[in-house]
Amino acid sequence: MIEIIQLLINGILLGSILALGAVGATMIFGVLRFAHFAHGDFMAIGAYFALTVVTVFNLPVLAALPVAMLLTGGLAILIDQVVYRRIRRVQPVILLIASFATALVLRSFIQMVWGSSNQVYQVGIQLPWRIGPFTLKPDHLLIFAAAAGLVLIVHLFLSRTRMGKAMRAMSDNMDLALVTGIPANRVIMWTWAIGGALAAAAGVFLGMDTRLHPVMGWTLLLPIFAATILGGIGRPYGAILGGLVIGCAMELSTLVIPGAYKPAVAFAIMVATLVFRPQGIIKGNA
Amino acid sequence: MDMAGLSAYAVFFLSLVGIYAIMALGLNMQWGMTGQFNIGIAGFFAVGAYTTAILTSAPAESRVGGFDLPFLVGLAGSVIACIPVAWLVGRITARLRTDYLAIATIGIAEIIRLFFVNESWLSNGTRGIPGIEKPFGLGNNGYLLIIIAFVALAWLLVEIARRSPWGRVLRAIRDNEPATAAAGKDIARFRLQAFITGSCLMALGGGLYAHFVGFVSPEAFRPLYGTFLVWVMLIAGGSGNNLGAMLGALVVWLIWSSTEMIAGLVPTALIGSESAFRVFLIGVLLQIILVSRPQGLLPEKRPPMPGEKR
């Protein structure tokens, strides 16, 4: 029982990282109608931006977080304007291939600039807190709090601002939204900015929890897509729920199968969703 | 470089072009003709390479096999082992949208890689399987002829398929799915057939590769080499065009090999890692092709209808 609760704590931690990635992926999927394969590498490059801020200015990680989010959001807009915008009208699948190329370009860029070995934000061991039979690292609490804060900000943005409502409208029904005169290009730019920034936050948290590595984001891409599909394409709230479910399922699965197969669990849930409820928990535009 | 060295390099170069050409033809069957977005090429490649490695290598204590079987049995095993894997993936995803197929195939490829890394009773784990011999005691030169023979065979098969009524149905599905369904075609079945055929070609490429390098390990099946280069080849050559797929394999492998030279010219301090720089260049190249010439070097041509004059 104690083991299960400990795994659940780890699962919620992984789940909040996945949720942040999945919210961006699902918005991009909803508004632009394609699975963005470079999303994991946005996470990685965000984490490395933060690493540079941490090492150059000697700041704590949380202070570097906004800088990393801003830079990654800007990078996402830049990539969209240079590459994706030109092929948006051709075919969604061409965008998919282009995003695959973007993923590799970003990853090799990381290897060229920061090297391909493991890195950490802070050297040294952080003593975990012992609360009864459970262990919790101070970093974990920070990640929970920061992730919850970001989710709240996204919620307020989507529900209270004109741009957030326009974004949801475009994701719900593109034609209807365009007819009502929503500025499509601005919505798309905002979508990239928010998707990139949230991915960067997820990457920084992942780097705090484990370590930085050029393929750190790529390995989480599959669980993120699983969360996106489970939550319903284009549904940010579904993506948060999906991320938490997938995170907990991946951690709990280590009770019965070897830990190396965690991605397979996410994949199995995704396939089950596609077969039995392709629209997701919260009905998305499948 | 002297003449002998040059010709040895040419043989090495052409062998890999041939192996990639077979995989590009397989992808052309899936993407070029049917519009199925498979980015799990590395997975099918790995299944092919490992199957023949286990079947034909000498017996080893640390894992199942090897069975010391002949080359052609090993290759046949590669193709046959791929069928159930491809059937499973195709069956799950045949009715789904392209995006979902893409995500599912990348998942399958990752799981296949994890499987070969972790199940060392079968694959010898990260140490890989060494000692996969070339057939009939051939050297690199002789083996190149075998590869060329298989490329010719693969091309003949996909070209016949492309001109056949079956190929017409695939293109119809790609271009207008509802109309094809209205014409009474079982779309899921045709898609499944095309997916399995294409995947088997990829497994064949994997089998030929294993015998060419003599060693397989999970490292060789990262998404880059297995999947990405094949995609660049098909898109650059012209998807839908079988000659284009093979031309793309030649051109892209030439560019990929020459990036090694470019990377050698730029000081390492500037680019950090040579291999990363090469990937960077090839990624940028793909973006440029997609933006400027999405139809590729040899655009798709519709085969003549029966009885139609050329």
C-alpha cells in the first residue's frame, strides 16, 4: 500500500510534467490540425535555455524558468513563420514531416551547443524529506506548485481573455471561427507561443527531476501524445487529465512489469483509447 | 586515395544505397501510393535485421540461437517475421487518420527498440549480435551484386503493383477516400495489404543490412538512420514514383556521405560534434525541399490505363 502511494506521488509528478507538454501539443493539434513531432524537442531546448541562464548568471532554476519559457515561445513562433507557415496550405501531413525534421534539427543543435552528455542544474544531492513512510524531494514540491500555477494561468487565459476564447473557438470549429472574423494568424502565433512556453516549463521541470540530455524530450513525446489523445484532441483540460492518468499509469505499471517498458504502457493506453473511444475522455475533434 | 581504395569505397557506398533504396521503395508503397504515414521504419528494419541475425549466426550461449541457417532462409525469416508485426500495427491503425498512424508507428518502433535492448535472452541486449556472415563466402564486391539483384526484384514487384488495378485502388484511397469507399472497395483491407507489403520490404532491407555489416545492435535502429534518412530519400526523390524513390536513395546518401566531408572541414570547436552537425544539415535540407520543391526530383506520373496509348 505504501509502495502504491509512493508510486502515485511519483506518477502525479511525471503526470504534471506530461500535462504541461500535452496542453501545448493539444492546442497545436486542435488549431493547426497536425501532430507536432518537435514538441518533445521544444521541451529539451527549453530545459537547456534554462541551464545557460542558471550557469551564466548563477540564478536558481525557478528564476531561469520565465526566461526559458519566453525564449522557447519565441523560437516556436520563429520556426512557425520560417517553415510551417509556408507549407500550411499544402497538406497537414507535409507539416508532420516538417515537424519531424524540426525535431532532428533542434536535437542536433542542442548536441552542437551544449554537448551530448548528461547535465544537471545543481550539482550535489538534495536530501529528501521523510514524511512518515514516504519520501519527497523539495524540488518535487516546487514542481507541483509551479505546474499547478501554470495550469491556472492557462485556464484564466483560455476562459477570460478574448485571445483564449478565440483559440478555443478555432480548435472547436475552424470554419465557424473564421466566419466570425477571428484573426487566424494572430491566434496561430499565440498558440505557438503558449505551446512553446509550456513545453519549456515541462522540460525545465523534467531536468530538475532527473537530468538534462538531448533526447530527454523525444523520449517523452509518446506519453505526451498518449495524454493528448486520451484527453481528446484540442481539449486543454482533457490534456491535463490525460497527462495525470498516463503519468500515474506509467509509474504504477512498474509494480508488474519491468520499468524499461514504461513507454509501452503509455502506448497501450493510447491504442486502447483510439480503438474504444477515439474522441477521448472529453469529446475532442477526432 | 588509390584506385583500389576508391573502388572499395564505391562498393561500400553502393551497397548502402541499395539497402536504402529497398526501404525507400517500401515506404513509397505506404506513403507514396497509399498515403500511410509510417515513421516507424526503424522498427521494421530492426525486426528484419535481428531475425536473420538470430537465424544465421553461429550458436551462442548467452541467447537463443543462432541456428547457423543459410542466408536465404535468414532473409525469408526476416520478411516472414515482419508480417505479424506489420499486421498488428496495420490492423489497429487502418481505420484511423494519418496523424494517429504516425504516432502509433513511432510508438511501435520505440517499443521494438526497447524490446531488443531489454530482452537479452533473444537479442544479447546492448552488446548486440556479432558474426553475421555474408552468404556463399562472398566479399563486399560479390555481396553488392546480391543487393543489386534484390533491389531489382523489389523494384519489379512495386512497379507491377503500381500499374496493377490493386495499385489504382491504393492511389484512389490516397486521393479520395470517401469516393473509393462509395465504389465498394474495402479500404481497411487494401490499406492493411499495402502496409504489410511495404513493411516487409523494410524488413528485407534490414536483413540485407545485417549481413552487410555483420553485426546488429539496438544502436543502429535509432529513429535517425532507420527512419529519417528514408523519409528524406523518398520526399527528395519524388513520392509516388518508384524510380524517384531509388534516385532519392542515391542522391541523399551521396549528400549524407559528403556532409561528413563538410563537417570535417569546419573546425570542431565551432560545431561541437561532427555527427550532430551532419544531422543538422540533413534536417535543414529536408525543410528546404519541403518548402521549395515538395514534389521531389521525379514527380509522380500516372501509369497508363489499360488500353490507353502512351
